[in-house]
Amino acid sequence: MPRPVSATVSVSALAHNLAAVRRHLDQTAAAASGLPPSIWAVIKANAYGHGIEQAVAGFSKAQGLAMLDLDEAVRCRESGWGGPILLLEGFFNPSDLDIVDRYHLSITVHQREQLDMLARARLSRRVDIMLKLNSGMNRLGFSPAAYLAAHERAQLLQQQGTVGSIGKMTHFACADGPQGVSEQMAVFNSVTHKLPGPVSVCNSAATLRFAEIAVASENQAHWVRPGICLYGASPFADAEAASFGLKPAMSLRSEIIAVQELKAGDSVGYGALFRADRAMRVGIVACGYADGYPRHAATGTPVAVAGIRTRLVGRVSMDMLIVDLDPIPAAGVGTPVSLWGEDGPSVDEVALAAGTIGYELLCALAPRVPVTRDV
């Protein structure tokens, strides 16, 4: 019999979250008397740990999909996705363009070397590109001083039949915080406002809080790129996913595999980090950091046992963690445990207690954890 730890991915929750984002965008556009933007559902990193095939099914009503990995893009096509696919980091060497061409992918172009490779490429059809501006995040993108020259070169490749549409793109560093997007948006507008082509600037945080900047017009198409919110987690430290009408798409569950009776002063786990201040019962749960649960989760991290909230105690080990059973006196071996998801704490709550973000926990789900698809 396998260990009882498992994850469930809800395709219906993925679809629900996409629909919630769609409604928000439609309402924002209506209030601004504009057109709603199209959605690239971001499914990078194996769809944030949820699985490419599950994401393709759950996001079937998105206008496009966006990711980093060529192999994942191919899996989308093989799963039946016929719409646009955007490679968010573009391509890395000339041989990648063979796959881009064969599977009709769109690419982000963020550096001169990519334009050089496109100029030498022999493609069977035009490739649509999003030309990325570094508006202040200082990761990828042409500088404001270099952007217009890059755009002119892309237009030359367009005239030569290599490039199709040329879009304008940037990425926000502080859309989830008080600094917001105004400074970067001002840079973006100052550089690109006279250039034709579709626009894409909004990640999850900007899509939820600054959707008005993505409202399209009859002569200017916009695309948003929501990621984490589509999986039912929040991009914000000060707002829960549920406040946006989002549902958790991944649930991580296990069972109690042993019970220990502690006396006052007894410790549990490596390093004896937790000592009981009274007689208490603790449950040993079959899940640890080798399954993707964060080792740095501290005593007090929320867990649900038989649907009742309790807490993690002691240090998480490779294959096990320990929970306080005092709030659940009937719990014993075989009692179900929800570590995060629809019947337990949110992944954001667990992440906050562990000093990290929900993105990391979802993406860190280990390959040894079996994943069940729940329609």
C-alpha cells in the first residue's frame, strides 16, 4: 500500500478562477466604456505544480496560454490546445526556432541576440512576437533607450516575412505592493505609445488591482497574463484569494500514521524544537519536505485534522511532520489530514507561517506525491 500522502487538482476550480478573472475584467472594461482584454493563462512551471494537462482542460476558455518551457508548449499542443501559446522568455538558441515554427508558438523577444537569431532563421511561417521593454524591474527587456531601435529591427524582419505581429510588453515589479505600477507604466507609455501592435503588461496582481490599464480599444488590443490567481492563491500579502472569489485548485492531504502521548517537558522531532508544556497527544503525519511541504514551517503553522483546525509542532522532517491532536481527541491512526486546500488552510496561510509565498509551495510539490485529477 502506498503512503497516504496525495494531492488533488480540481479542473473545475481552475475553470472557476478563470471565469472569476474574466468577470472582473469585463466589469472593469464596461465601467471604462472600453473592450475587455484577452487572457493569456500562465501555466509555467508545470502549471504552478498543477500539471500541464489539467491546466489545458481547466483553462480551455482562455484566449491563450503562456509558459517558459518548449516541452510544456509541445504538451499543450499534443493535449489539443489550438490557440495562441506565448513563450514568456522567448527562445534560447537557433534550434529552438524549429519547434517554435513547427508548433506555431509566439515568442517574447527581450534581447538583441534573439533578433540576430531571427534574422538568420528560415521559418515556414511568420512568428508573432512580443517585444519586451525593461521598464524598471531590470530582469529581461530592452532598455528604454534601446527599445525603439529594437522595434525598428523587428519591423524590418516583419517586412522580410520572418515576423508576424509585433506586440509591446513589460513586467511589473511592485504590482502587489504600495508602490504599485504607476512609475513603470509611465515609462512604458512614454516609450511605446506611438507604436502599433497589441499590449501586455498585467500579471496577476495588476490584473486584480489595476485592470483599468488593460482596457482595450478598437485600435489597441490588450492581453493580461494572470498566473497565481488562476490557481486559487493570492498575489497579495494583505488580501486572501477568497476575497476575489477564487477557489483553491490544489489540495494536499495525508493521514495520521502514529500517535504519541507526551508528558510535560517531552520534546518531539529533530532538534527538540518543541517541548510540551503539559500532557498532550500529537499525531505523526505522512508528509515532509521530500513531498514538498516546507521544512521551515514553524510550530503554529495551521493544519486541519478531520476537518478541525490545529497546528504543526516541532520541525518538519523529510517524510513526516507532527501535529497537535488536543483539539481533536477522537483522532488516531488513519484520521485524514489536510495540509492545504479546499478542506484545510489555504496555501497562502501555510506559506505565511513558513515565511514564504504560496507560489513556492505549489511549485515545490514533489514528483513522488501522486496527483489525482478531480473534474
